[in-house]
Amino acid sequence: MPRVEYSSQSFVGRACNSLGGAIFGVFLGIGAVILLAWNEGNGVANDKATSFARDNVKNVPCDVLFTTNEGQLISATGCKISGFQHFSDQFGFNASNILAYSQTVEMYQWQEQKTQSSRTTKDSIGGGTHTETITEYSYSKVWSSNYIDSSVFNRDSTDHTNTCYASNGYNECVNPTPNIPLHSSQIISANNVHLGVFFLSAGQTAAVANDPAPFTINPPPTLTLQAHNNVLYQPCAIANCGYGASQVCCSPGTMQQCTFNIPCVGDIRIIYNAYTARTGSFLGSQNGNQIAGYANKAIGTKRIGPFVQEGSVTATTFLDQKAASDKALLIGMRILGFFMLWLGAYLVCGPLVLAPDLIPCIGPLIGDFVGGIVCIATFIVAGIQALFVIALAWIFYRPIIGVPLLVSSVLLCAGLAFFQQKRKRMIHTNYVSQSDYLEKGLY
């Protein structure tokens, strides 16, 4: 059965919350201005770094290490990869001549889903509110690489419609403790991989290894593991099944055999994937025989790379990808800054939205109407503020573009104000002319 909760709040409590929200809105708006200004400066710095890299990157051969390039920005394309390795583990995984493999350990578990719905009504007199919150819990079985603690589930043993309980009150939704540590995808890389003459770190090896590689899984007889393609499956012990069991591994009161296609709670699976690659490319700073991020006073605190990819990737392509990523960040931060300004402005206007609720009978209706108007108005104001902050930032960071943009914006606003004033004068003139016409009895 759903859980129903009721709460009430007086007008004084709502006013205090609204005032607190207004104060928070001021700080939120200040944070948005700082974010928007920083974002424009960061965008200019990224563009500057990318342009510098395009003009100064050196294309080098894969199989020769020049000491004169130490600390310089270099790039190599289509280099042969060496350092393939043999891997095996205690569960029977075996692969030869690969660069990396991944392992994921999951257990079939109960999972709780929580859905909430609420309805708030306002008092017609007094400005208070009453909220009814309905919370429903449902349970399903999923494969998860994180252990789900079933002891915190919101179960009600008196509710036999709950998925977790049989008719006799037996608690089915219990997740046993796994006998193999669970974890999400872990990548194990070869430790002596080279791209031409350049040594790759574990992270760079994982980045370049994208092609699937063959492997075998032969679990030892001492382990209760079954191999299914790239998966090792461990069924739960049938002895743990049945009513009263401390660890539930199958449907209560049954002797269901746990299988790979029909798993039981407590089953574990280990998923493997192996990876290799034949050639790769990179862009970064030469640091001995390694590839590092490039830094230079000309680009300030920005670092370029290191970038490593499988196949033949030119320096131009690497930098085009960097430019696209930088642009996505710039646009994303602009949108975030706008919404922060909008939310901050709406919160600042919160007391204005709340005030009409004190009016008897029609107060709540007026308050909702005012809230809608304020929402639209703050949206427009936030847009203007965001554009103004960006324009000011451009004056500082991009004066050649920022100054004409700001002048154009001011002229546009002035033009709109002029035409609006002119329209008002025309309306007034027409009104006076009609009044004179009527006074003369000619209309």
C-alpha cells in the first residue's frame, strides 16, 4: 500500500522560506555572473591555445626519438604498437597478445524503486498551505555491480500486496552478501606498451586499445563457475533456498534451479572483454620517451593534450576535436549561467509572489497568476542580464568583437525605446484628435 504523509505550513513559515530563498537568489545571481564572465575568458584562452598549437605543432616520425624536441609540442600519425601481453586470472580468463582487458563483477539483486507524488492546496484565508505526499515503493530484480543493501528497504510486513512478502509474511527481498567482490568495469592494461618509440601509460594504453580481441575462459573445477561466451556465471547454492533461509537465493519455498538464463537472487556473473590495436597516433609534449600535456607561457595556464587514439589521426584532427569539445563546454556554461540567473531572479521575487495569498478568498488565485507573470518576466530579464554580462566580458577578452556588440545592443535598446515612446505619442495624439472631433459635434 502507498505511504501517505500530510504536512502543513503557516504563512509566516512560508514567508521565512521565501525570504531565505530571496537571499539565496542574490548569491546565486552573483555566482552566475562570475561563472559567465569566467566562461568567456576560459573560451578565449582555449581558442588561443588551440590556435597556438595549430601554428607550432611538429609532425615527427614514429620510430626516431629526437632530443631536440624535448618539451616541444609534437604529433605522430599511424605509429606501430608494440608491447602486447599475455593475461590470465584465477577465474580461468586467458588471452594472448592483447593490450588490455576489462572485468566486471555483478550480482543479481533486489532493487527498490521509489515514486512520489504530492498535491499542495492553499488556505483561502490566512495564506497557509497543506501538502499531501504519496510515496510508493516497488521492487524488482536487476544485475548490479554495486551491492544493494536490502536492510534499508522500506518494507511493510503487514502489507501482503508488497512484492517483498509472501502471504505468510516471509521476507523475500533480501540480498545475500556476495562471495566475490563486486565492481564496475575495471580495465587492466599491459605495462610496457609503446607507440613507435614512445612509451604509453596505462591510461593511454586503454585509450588506444579499442579493437575486440579473442580470449578463452576455462574456470578451474574447484570453482562453481560456468562459462557462457564472455561471461562466467556462478549460481547460488540450492541449500540456501526455502522459507526461513538466512540468505535467499531463489524463490521462497521452491527448489527452483538457478540457471544462466533464469537467474536467482544471489547469482554472480563476471563479464570479460579483451582489446587490442595495431596502430595509433598522438599529440602532446615530448617528455623523454613519454607523451605528456604541453604547457607554454604563450597559452597561460592551459595545457594541450596528451591526446592518444587508435589508427591514423592527424594533428589537425586532434585539434579540431579539442576545439569542438571546448565549444560545447562554452555553450553549456552559458546555458547554465542563464538558468542560474533565471532561478536567482525568480527567488528574489518570491516574496512578491507570496504576498497576494494574504488576500481572503481570491488571494491564492491572484498569487498563482502573479507567479506566472513573474516567471515569464524573470526569464526575459535573465536573458538580458546574461547577454549583457557576456558582452561586458567580451569587451575585456575580445574588445574587437565586444565593443561593437555592446554599442549595437545599446543602439538597439535605444531604438526600441524611441519607437515605443513615439507609438505612445501617436496614440495620445489620435485620442486628443478624436476628443476634439466629438466636442465639435462632427462625429
